[in-house]
Amino acid sequence: MSATSFLIGYLFRWLPHASATGLFAVGNPDDLSPVFVTANFSLTVRRVRKALRGRDGWLLVADTKGINVWCAAAGGVFTANRVIDAIKVSRLADRVRHREIILPALAASGVDREAISRETGFHSVFGPVHAQDIPAYMNADREKSDAMRRFRFDFKHKLDMFVPMNFPLYAVVAIVLAVVGREALPWFTAVFWGAAAFLYLTVDLIPAKTGWGQAFISAALFSSVWAGIDWIAAGDPLAHWGRLVASFGVFFVAGFDLAGTVSPRRSDAEKLMQRMGFTRFGSQFSERQLGGIALDRDRCIGCGACREVCPVGVYGELDDDRKTTFAAQSACFGCGACVKQCPENALRLV
Ligand code: SF4
Ligand code: SF4
């Protein structure tokens, strides 16, 4: 991959960026080597390859139209059929003697494992959420710790998302300003990136249900400080009132989908699109109206599949009747993975 292609893929990572599909050898695999499945989003493929460095295995890249694992699964693009196609087209059954594939955990909201098994004879398991945990997962004989099941919305993740998630929005406004108001461009650039950094750093601290709510509170704080400085320096808190108003707009642009990209909450952008009547926008938004999770205890057989796939630790241990329990029910952000994987239809989103 050229440096330009890498840079474009990185800066516009919220847009599809397809890599080649098919079966690829990593190291010197043989017919007993493990098979890792992933989506053909170029950044993901690169990360999985990096995690597998120094190991022998097979990488089966399914065609998800260049969309990352989580978005493709939630949007109905990373499905059992995609995996079945990849297995059949690559003739995986002729390359390995075992019949097991390791799926990315975040594919759980889209992939029906039973269908894969029925159609291909390959049994599938969900690996860790983060590709970087693959070595530890393999070293532990494919036993997952709780940490491997969770999505980590930590500082590193936020740093990773900071430039690519904000750059396209910045670029659109910057291009418009370059044409119609060049003198405002330096101010916009400074406030936009300052606002984005502030929002990312305080996303877990500012009390609001939506990213836009957090953007509003942050903009109010920012404007108050600025008005206070003007008051002291110029005796007039509204000396730069136009820029105070514009700051709210900038914070809203920077906080466009804060909740959906750097915290375990539902995407504000997806909710907005659904309210506007879109069930799809390309392949980026799901058709489902998602809500909180509810359990029908009578149906539960205590298989543990829900706990296995929930990326935010909603489920606890089985109770004395061998039924699943909730450890943090309110943390559910409606990804649908547990509903999809429950073999008894004991779960539903309400
Ligand atoms: S996946 Fe369904 S049946 Fe299995 S433990 Fe969870 S709720 Fe119960
Ligand atoms: S409990 Fe909620 S967040 Fe967890 S897997 Fe189910 S739908 Fe997703």
C-alpha cells in the first residue's frame, strides 16, 4: 500500500476503504493452522495482520464492501452469507483439515454462526474484540478474559479516532471558508481542533445523554470563559459576540457523532438519520430501531452466548437456576449482538 493510499484511508476512515478479499497465508501455515476471519476494511486487515505477525495462520477476508467489522455487522453487510461466500470461494475446506474459524467478536450483531455451520460444516467461535489481543488469546488456548470481551473506549482508542473522525468535517467547512471567508479560517481551525480535543478528553466527564448535549455544555463553558476574558480585557463580555455564537456551531460540528465513535453509547448520527426517515445511508446505518435489552427468563437455557458477545459487560454470571443475569443492564447501547446470538430467542431490544 502506498503512503498516499494509507493517508487517505486513515483520514477518511469513516468511509468504506476496501482491501482484497479471499484467503491469505500469514507466515507458513499448514492444514492445521488457525483461520481468522475479518472484514475487507483495509485498516482492519492491516491491524489483524500486524497482530498475527510471527505466527502461522490463515486470514480469510470477507467482502464487506470496505466497511469495518462493527459497522458492517450492524448495517447488515457482514453476515453469515458473506462468510459462507468467502469460505466457498476460497475453497477453505481444501486448505485446512480442521473445521473451525475464528470470527471477530464485533461481527456478532450480524453473523449467524448456525447458518455458517449448516452451509459449510465450519464451526465458528468469536475471538477477542480487539485484534491486538489475538496473541494473548491464542497463547491462552483461545480462552477469553473479560478484558478481551470488552470494547476499550480508552485514551488510546480516542487518540486513534481523533484525527480521522474529525478531519472530513473539518475539511468540508475549511474548504467552504477558503472560498467565502478566508480570514475566518485560522480562527475556525484553532477552535475546531481545540473543541474536538476538549470533547474527546471530557466525553466521560460531562453529564449529558447525547454527544450533542455534551457539545452544547462544552460550548457554553468555552463561551463563558471567552466572554469573561473579554469582560476583563475590554469591559464588554460580548465584544466578540459573533464568534461566541459561531463557537456553538463549531462545537456541534466537532461533536457530530461523539457518542457513537468514542463511547459505548448509541450513535447520535444514526438516531438522527432514523428520525429523518432514513433506514439506510449507504451501508452505514442499521435498519433497526434499537433500544434497551430485556430477558425472557423462561426461555433462557444459560448457554452464556450473550455474555460472550456483549462488548460492554451487560451480563453477569449465571444464577442458581442457570439463567443469565444482568451485571450492568443500563450499559446496553443496543448493538443487538446478544439478541442475534441467543439460540432460544430469550432476548429482545425494547
Ligand atoms: S444467549 Fe440466550 S439462552 Fe443463552 S444465556 Fe443468554 S439469554 Fe440465556
Ligand atoms: S446487552 Fe446491549 S450492548 Fe450488550 S450485546 Fe446486547 S444489545 Fe449489545
